[in-house]
Amino acid sequence: MLNRRRFLMSTAAAGAAGLAGLHLSPAFAEGAPQIQIFVPAAPGGGWDQTGRTMDQVLRSEKLISGSQITNVGGAGGTVGLPQFINQWNGKGNSLMVAGMVMVGAIIANKAANNLTQVTPIARLTGEFEALVVPAESPFKTAADFVAALKADPTKVPVAGGSAGGSDHILFGLIAKTVGVPATNLSYVPFAGGGEALSALLGNQVAAGISGFGEFSEQVKAGALRLLAISADKRQDGIDAPTLKEAGIDVELFNWRGVFAPPGVSDADKAAMITMVESMAKSDAWAAECKNRNWTPILLTGDDYAKFVTEDTARIEAILKDLGLA
């Protein structure tokens, strides 16, 4: 476990002015802490990119002196989660990257462990989803899409990622909101975004749902039509309404955040939250989010814990409607 006075002092020494009032021992004033970042996914994916970007920014802001990144992939994070809970228990210098995908995987896989067993630190970023159709589609607006869905959902196949993932969840939420039984939906899951894109461009499906970045180039090229995005407000540079603006009362971010292990002290938890807040407020983090099309949606501590509880309940409800929980 991280010596809590050293962690608090080293975080303060890194330049976060708000920590100046902490009562700390001068013996621990030298240097910034080493931290451990646990990524319950294979290298290269979104969670891994989040962990490595955090490491980069925390170093550049001198909030840490270094980190060790551990990857344990499999089953939407449900392979790595038990390891983090059991083997990293009490390690107050440790953070696990996770997000909405893990919430869905825990429910769909009926996993033995869940996020109530770890310590919420901060929600960091979100990626809103996009509802698109082929350029030749008769659907000009989201209202057209909804009308067809209400008329006969079996004739409106929608491509997206794996069953039970964020794309599928958004489709289920849209259907539920407009009064279409989720069990009647025609959802076509693909292992990768490239396969879903090919199905769209080949007019094999009526529509597609994925992160906006997956479709942005084809939207710009005119090969796909963007009907709506699942963000909370209109986005600069994107000529499309939100789902709410289009009359569909749904908002969804594929969020990512960090958790400490169970058993960490209150002091270590507070210091970790302050460190992550300092990172999230930095120009370096803002630049990385812009470059990676991540929307900053910082939420920390108890507010984050409440959000995770509420989002888990929402996702569980829609997965039950979809027959996946």
C-alpha cells in the first residue's frame, strides 16, 4: 500500500495549489509518486489508450514520477476485474480503467464480481454514439427512422458492435423510448467497426450505430448520412441534432473512468481523486481529448459512485428488455 503521507505530499508537490492546506510531513516532500494502472483489456483498445494517455499526461504535469501498466484482457473486463479486486486489494497507489462496456459485460455474463466491489475515483471521458444510414436511404431524419421502426422493426436491421455492447444498448434505449418492444428489434452485431461499415456501405442493413469516429470519414465523404448523435448537446463541427433534439429522449456516452481497489484508505482515495482532477483540468489532457475525439465529462468521488449505480440500473433494465440479462 502507498504510504498515505508520501502520496498526499507528492501529489501536492506536483503543483496542485488546492492541496496546500494539507498537513503533511516534510520527510515525504521529494518527488512525485509511482502509480500502477490496471487495464482489464488487451493493449491497443480504448481502455488501454485511456490508461496510457493518463500516464503520459500525469508524467508531463509532474503529478507522478512513473507508472506500471498491467493489461489483463477478456470478456469485457470481467476476466481482469476479479484480479484487481483480490490481488490489488488495499493498494492505494493503483487505478483500474473501466467504463460502460464493463457494466454491460458484468450483467450479460452474470459475472461473480461487479463495480460495487471497487472504489470509484473519477469518470473521465465519454464517446457519444452516432445513428447513420447509407446515403441512398429513404430515411432523411431520425423521425423517419423511428417511423419505420414503429411500423415494422424487423424490416429495420441495424448494424453495430457486439451484442450487449454500447451500440446495442443505444438501439434498445431508442426503441424503448419510442414504444417499440426491444425483443422485436433486428440488431446485426459485428466484431469490428470495419465489418459494420462494410454492411452499411453495401446497403445490407438499414442503419448503423457506433461511436461517431467510426463513421466520421464516410459521413464527410457523403457515403453515409448522419441522422443524430447521442450527446447531451450539439457538437462543434458536426451537422446533426442530438437524439433529444430529434424527439427521442435518450442521451448516452460510452463513458470511461478509473477505480481504485477495495480496501484503500480514505486519505489515499482523496489523494487519488485530487491527482486525477488536477490531470483532467490540465491543458495537456484537454489537448489529448480533442485529438482523440473524447468528450471530457469529469465526475469524481461520491457523485461518480452515484452515477455508476444509476447507470448500472439503466443498463441492466435495457439488457433485460433485449433478453441479454
